[in-house]
Amino acid sequence: MRERGMTRRQVLGIGGALGLMAATGLSASAALARRPSITGAELRSAVPLPPPFQVPLPIPSVLAPVSTSGGVDRYAISQREASVEILPGVRTPLWTYEGTFPGPTIESRRSRPVTVTHRNELPVPTVVHLHGGRTPAASDGYPTDLVLPEGWQEAAMHMGHGSGPGMHGMHDPLAVVTKLKRDYTFPLDQRPTLLWYHDHRMDFTAPAIWRGLAGLQIVRDDAEDALGLPAGRRELPLMIADRAFAADGSLAYPALDPTLRERPGVTDPYLAGVLGDVILVNGAPWPVHEADAARYRLRILNASNARHYELEAVTDDGRRLDLVQIGADQGLLAAPVTHRVLPIAPAERYDVIIDFSGVAIGSRVRVVNRLGSGRTRDVMAFRVARNATDGSRIPRTLSDDLPAWRRSDAVRVRDFSFRAGRMRGGHGWLIGGLPFDPARSDVTVGLGDVEVWRLVADVHHPVHLHLVGFRVLSRSGRPPLPHDAGLKDTVSLRPGESVEIITRFDGYRGRYLFHCHNAEHEDMGMMANLEII
């Protein structure tokens, strides 16, 4: 195992039905009984890593619109290669939105449409998905709706793919392919919240995100603005992502085809997911932020491919601070929920307030990951630098517009299993025993229908539905957990767990997806089609 770069600890971390059983010969029940804290294997960096809490926390720049006429905010983003300093003194080549990682943040208002023109200057096709957006199907970023780079069509003709590159011979008659650029239109008829945009190309989502194709979009409205929550420089977007670095400073990733042009997938030790040994926040390793002794609003996104976190805020003298959750994936909760430890799976977002007013000036608050070990236990730190006046507040009532769906409203109940299996002669990850096929209709629902879905997992699977938000009804027959509050679009299934969710399929008709947001799992078949008619 060490010859292939794996320790026994990493093998056990791969988890149940695929890596753990294959490596140790355990039965499915014995494998799942271990309930490992991670699903995936960790890459180790080959370059010296900096000490934690030395690099200042970067704040992603806010993108300026190219036009605001006609009631629509229009933006332009170029997808291009760039060399960026992530580790101090080391240049790392990335694929980026507008030359930065994360990409620039788009600030938007509820019900004011946004159109983003993406221009693909990368060496491979791309697709853009606004994660959490209530978006018409034509702009949702279906994996085969490719934007081809200059000259790709001629090259692809000789690669023997189906209707598009990276499709493993599958044909999608509904794919809408454009050359060089594409307009994505987002009506933003939705609750204010933190969204994120990322690449969603068929078979190659995981390595594209890993190389840097991710950015934030924030939706605001007047009602939220009037609540008195921390704002301005005391509102911090925090995109957490793990990565690993090769000896030359480039990002290490175990792709079968490092060009990401033809052969999808990763080497065998990483089939369950790719974990890095460097924790980045807003693209900086283990950063530190100088803070006032006041409340801060943290807009947290787990943008990791496969790593789960349990976040905790700890002072230097060992005191844990409250993490007051005010929002979930799809916006504000009805009322605040207080946590000491907050679990967050890939693609989940949490809106959290932390109060530094009781922390001694000059001392430090570390944000740690209780699921990490060694260097991956640290995430970032705040250094409380000064006393300050604070006019912010946390209202007892945050919102009154959350949907009140009941089981009796559901027109049907569906069951879906998320498990490892065989796919095209190799290992894969399946929904209901089937790998993804863009030409197959998996689920058809009527516009406006309310449904209950029961989801069951073998190992960790963060399940994401496009277009709609949902409420968590139960976990393994028991009430939801405290962090399940509010309206979500991604739910974390733990090993051997079943979760019930309820949603109303409204907004737009068309073809959408639901899938595991462990990015390696979705690239290896764990997606399904959702048709709204």
C-alpha cells in the first residue's frame, strides 16, 4: 500500500462499499459499522508548507457589472489560466474565473435578473452551474451543455466521443453546445442567500473545481438588510477548500488524464474522493484575520471536493465560542440556532454569527476542524485587535417566508439509494443502482408537485438537488439534527444513514439534475436526471 502512496489510515478512510471492503475484505455491514469520519484518501504535498495563521485572509473582489440598463445587471467573466501565489513565495498555475481563486464575487438583488457572459479561454470545454440558483434549465449548467474553447471542435472530431468530449461514448441529443462563450441568465426570484458558481462539465467536474473554477454570488433583499445583522467589513465570505501541492508548486491531483481532455477519473486509491493536506480559506493557507471585538457574520461555504468538516471556534485559553446559525443553503432561518460544533459537507453553506466581544484584546480565536488531524485540524484564526462599538443585533425572528410543506401535501414518496457499484466495467458510484446517462429520464415530476424523497447511503454522500430547496424531515427515522434547520439544497448523508426530505418542484420546467456533491462521486456516475413538466 505504501508503494501506491497509501497508509493503512488512508485506506480505512476511503470508507465502506468501495475502498474499505476492497482493501481489507470486510463485509458491507462491518465496513459501515465503522462509520469512518471521512470518505476519500488524502494526497500529501511535496512542497514545504507554511506555518498556520501567518497569511492574511483575502477577501474576494466584487465584480463590477459591464451594464445595468434595462433592469438587468450584466457581467462578463473570462475563464483562463493564471499563475497565482497561494503558498507564500510559490507560484501555482490554476484555471480561474477572471484570473483569481476564488473567482470574483457577484453581488445581486432578489428578483433583479443577472446575465453573465462566460468566455472560455481554457484548453478544455467548460460548463457553469450557479449552485443553489433558481435558474431556467437553459442556464442551469447541464453537464453536456458545453462551451467549447477555440479550435476544440476540430480536435474533438478525432477523439471518438459521443455528442461531446468527456462523455465516455454516451450520446446526448438534447445537449446545447456553444463555441467560445455563452450567456447565462439568472432571474434570482429567490430568497437572499449565498450561492456559488463552479464548473459542471460532464465527467470532469472534480478536477476542474480542484484547479480553481469556483466563485461566490450573494443575493440580498431589503428585508434582510433591515435586520441589523453584522455588515460591511464585519460580513466575511469564507470559501473553505482543501488542496495538495506538487514539488513544483502546482496542484497535485490523481487524474488518469492530467490534460482533462479525454479519459475521466482518478487513480484507484482515490476512487472514493480526493482530500488535500492544505486547508485554504478564500484561496489562502490557514489564514488569519484581524478582527474587532464585535459580532461578525461568516458566510461559510465548503467548496472541497470530498472533505467534511466539523467546525469549532476555540480561544487560546480553550474556551469554545457560540456559532449562531442564522441561515442555511437557501437563506435565513426562521429563528437563530446556536451550535458549539457545526458539521459542513461539500457544497453546504452556513450563515453564522460569532461574537468576539468577550475575547481579550490581542488574543486569538482558532477555527478548527474536529474531523481533521495534523495540519488539517486547523482551518483559520481571528486575532482580536481592538475594542469597537457594535450596532449589530441578532433578531429573534429572522424570516417568516419559509415554506410549510407537510407530509400530507406530498403527491408521492420516492426512494433513492446512493451506493458504490460497477460502471462500464469498473468501479463507480450509482443512484438506484444506475450510473448517470444524460439520455435517460430518471425522475419526472409535475411543476408544482410536492414530494417526499427518502435517501439512503453506504458512505458519506452530500446530496444536492438543482433548482429547488428542501426541508429535512428525518434522519434514520429520528428528528432532524439542529444544523438541518431551514431551507437547504444539499444534505449530508452519513455512512449507513437514511434521510427524508420534502420539497415543491416549482420555478421552471425543463431538465435538471440531482447528484452526490462529492465531486469524484458525481464524475463517476452518481448523478440522475430530474425532468419537471
